[in-house]
Amino acid sequence: PFEVLIVGGGPAGVASAIYTARKGFRTGIAAERFGGQLNDTLGIENLPGTAYTEGPKLASELDGQVKAHAEIDMMNLAAAEKLVPAEKAGGMHELHLANGAVLKARSLILATGARWRELGVPGEQEYRNKGVAYCPHCDGPLFKGKRVAVIGGGNSGVEAAIDLANIVGHVTLIEYDSQLRADQVLQDKLRRMSNVDIITSARTTEVTGDGGKVSGLSYEDRESGEVRELPMEGVFIQIGLVPNTEWLAESGIALSQHGEIEVDGHGATNLPGIFAAGDCTIVPYKQIVVAMGAGSKAALSAFDYLIRNETA
Ligand code: FAD
């Protein structure tokens, strides 16, 4: 059995593992895909201390750092399916994997991350990272002076449009519904910006490109049925971030209405000895540096739990 078992091998999980290994704890990492969202990320320019890196390069550096610790048992391609919490503090939690294995640990750190909800239209996959983007904090500066669209008129879409309007040349916000759903104060702010158009009742039908990069998008006007095309260099899709927590539905771990794991300021969940960190939690702002910070915090909380609770 492990003293600390971490579920997820993205920035949050790896940061946790480094901390618990350096406390001398026998640490396991069970990850469906080591590196997590880093595998899908091109340039990273907002990680302090690293002026520029790329997702796969950062993931391989994290892999090297994990391998340098003999205390860490790294299990890649290991998807967790079910969590059975310990019956009392100090007891063993059980993690059931899709491959049938059952891992036991005195403490757990859940760091299963999240995934962007995709639009599911032609061109979205083809032009991913070639004009199709999901994170305005990450990729906004790449579109300085250019025309971009933001798909989605909820809080994240309208915030993204306000953020981008300060950086890019022009923003077109596209909403499926007949009205925006964002908080009024954000809508008012957006409407006051001079380089923003808002189109409602619009169903995005395709991201178009020249084979190498995005050149525009098509949408259907849901009132007239007419299909229109807009020239565009970038398309930011902001229709939701989905936490990878479906597998916890029956575990007793408290989740928010959006499915995010509820944690306190120490990264503790509602169950003793189970902590969580990163994009799968209610933490605001889903970013690498935030996930790494949360992972190290959850690890120190697990350490604190382990030294205070004798094995039951
Ligand atoms: P993740 O990276 O999502 O890792 C989750 C881990 O859990 C993975 O190993 C996954 O396989 C595993 N997992 C999931 N479910 C299970 C399961 N059931 N069992 C076992 N393992 C499981 N942030 C920045 O700060 N700067 C950027 O420039 C930037 N650019 C981005 C670009 C793109 C295209 C994307 C998608 C994201 C970007 N982000 C960026 C956001 C950043 O990648 C995330 O905030 C960060 O990766 C979150 O780390 P995490 O460890 O919480 O989750």
C-alpha cells in the first residue's frame, strides 16, 4: 500500500508527488495520460521562471523529475474508475482502476484535471493550436492586432471577449441563444468596447481555414436560417470546462454543481485523508502555475494528516 496515492499525472499531480516524495513518503501516481493537458499545449509563456516552453517539453521534464525520486511509483495509462474511502481516519482508501487493479493508500490526492468542452464542428480539431484556442490567458497575446471570434456568451465567454478586446484588433462574440447569459456588469462592460461585435441566435457551423491556419468561421442565423461567413484569424471556444470527476459520483466526495471537487484552503475534501488539487477542483483560474501551487499545498496537507493520524 501507498502512504500517498495521487490520481492524475498533470501539473497538479506531479507537484504533489515531488513534495510527498521529498517527505520520504511512499508515493504512487496513477494517471490515465501522464502530462495531462500539457500534451495538448503548444507555447507556454506564463510560467514564472521559464520564459518560453512547450507543453510536451514541460511534461517530459516533469517525467524526469518524477523518475529521479525512488519513492515514487509512476503508473501511466492507469485510469481510476471508482474510489472507496476508508471507513475511519487513518484507514485505507481503495482506488479501483479500469484494468481491474485495486490500489490502497492511507491518503489520496485527486488531481484528475479537466477538459475543455468542444464545439464539435468541422475544422475545430484540424485547426486546434492553428487559430482554434480555448484559453485566452494563454493564447490571447498570439493574436495581437488580429480579428478573433469568441464562441459562447456565458461568463467565461464574455470575460474572454473583454480580455481579448484589449489585446487583439477586433472581437466578435457569438452566442447560440437569443441573449447573452453572462452577468449584467460584464455584458455592460463588453457593450461599451468599441472593437467588439455581438451576434446572438447564431449556431456556429464550421471553422474554416487555408489548410495551415484558421481563416474564418461560418454560422447559421437561427432566426432566418441563413448561413453567414466571417473572416477571422482566431476562434476562442468558451463553452465550458468540464472537470474529470464523473468517476467520483458515488464516492461520497462532495462536488459542486459543476462537478468540481469541493476543497478548503488546505486542499482538503470533505473526507478525512483525501485531498484534491488543480483543474478538477473549485479553484478559480485554471492555470499551470495555479495547479502546481495547489498540488504542493495538497501534498503538505496530506503530510500533516499522515503524521497526525496513526494507521487504523
Ligand atoms: P490536467 O493537466 O488536466 O491533468 C490531469 C491528469 O489526470 C492527467 O494525467 C489525466 O490523464 C489524469 N486523469 C484524468 N482522469 C483520470 C482518471 N479517471 N484516472 C486516472 N487519471 C486521470 N495553462 C497555463 O498556465 N499556461 C498556458 O499557456 C496554458 N495553455 C493551455 C493550452 C491548452 C490547449 C489547454 C488545453 C490548457 C492550457 N493551459 C495553460 C491550462 C493548463 O494546461 C491546466 O490548467 C493544467 O494542465 C491543469 O493541471 P492539472 O494537473 O490540474 O490537470
